[in-house]
Amino acid sequence: MPDHDRRTNRLLSLLSDDNYERLRPHLSLVVFEYRKSLYEASRPIDHVYFPIDGVASLVVTTADGASAEVGTIGNEGMVGLPICLGDRDAPSSVYVQVPGTALAIDARIFRGELERSPTLKLIMLRYAHAFFNQIAQSVACAHLHKVEQRCCRWLLMTRDRMPSGDFLLTHEFLGMMLGVRRTTVTDVMGTLQKAGLIRYRRGHVTILDQDALRQRACECYDISKREFDRLLGDTPAAPRTDKKRRLISEVG
């Protein structure tokens, strides 16, 4: 497995060489196709995924068939978090919403490595903490901030997970993330396009002015980003070496 793929995913980049080498033979590169199902609610999780780029969406579906996106996962994390928490199933589903690539590993093998390595388990638990904090921040954001602010936040979060500022992002996905109708998405994206911050055409977004987009976003973007940095390191590509040493030393 190319080493650059390891460094691109934040969690894999935190692993010691020994931990990574035990995982490496079991990792396979997979394509994240749009709307691909990664696992379904109330069914066994067969694989764990470490995104390299692209975005997966954690979706809850009600009894009447309505769906809501409650969390997103990119190259800062992993898909299959219930495995790290001792479960085999999940009450929610995960689908690919922004195409990309990922490294996949059989859930049974990964569960065995978690039991074998306290350091691997600690890293995954820290990610779980950061991910749940992100969800909590998003709940507060949905109640307290304007749609345009929240839209800018989600655009920035998606940009952080992609190799370039040009990516697929449909009205459907934005509507699910923001909890609004497609017409509202059209209005907000039109406003941002007229302001010269983005270009949006046929479901493709191009970020034109990331700094201006950040100024229009609510503080939730920076809060979530700082929390991930606090728990997992400074950047996805180059986490601090002293942070890595501290993670290892904490489990002896």
C-alpha cells in the first residue's frame, strides 16, 4: 500500500510503524462512488473504511422513510466507528455523498487489531470523542446560525477533505446537511456565487475564495477544527511528532 495513502488519512498517519505494518497487508484501495452504501442500519458492519478523499454521510431514516444527515466523515476519520466501540451493528446508515477513494479493511480483522494494540484503540477512541463533539456542535449550529453561515461551514469542511477546490456536491446532499429544501439551497448557493466565493454548476462546486468563505461561516467551523487538532494532531498530512509520542506514551 503506497505510504502517501497512509499519510493522507489522519488516523492512519498517527499510527506507529509497527501498528501500521500489521494493518497494511489487509488494507485495500477502494473507490467511493456517489451514493455507494458503506453499511446499512441494523445490519452487520463488514468493512471499516479510512477515506483518502471524498465524504461519507451518516444518515438516520425514520419509520415513514424520511432521512436526515447527522454527521459526515472524510480523511480526518473512519467509517465503521461502532466497531471501535464494541458493537457489530449500527442504528444508522452510511453512504458516499462526495466521490473519492478510501482504504478498506475487513471489520473482523480490524476488531482483532484493536484488541491487540492499546495505542490503536486509544487513537480510535479519541477520534470517536472528536466526532461526537462535531455532531454536538452541528446540532447547536442548526438551531443558532443562519443557513448561509452553515452552508459556508459545510463547504469549507468538504474542501478540507478533498485534494482540490473542485468537487461534486449535489443539492440533495447540501439540503440534507443543512436541513432545508432544495429551493433554499439554490438561493444560498446563488448568493455565494454572485459574491464571487464559489462557482456552482450542475452539482459541481469550485471554491474561488476560501478566505472570504471562512469569514462568512459561523464559528462552528473553527471550533470543530480546533477540537480535532487538540485530540488528533495539527494537520491531517503532518501531525505533530510530539503529539504522536504522547499518544503512545499514554498507554505505556
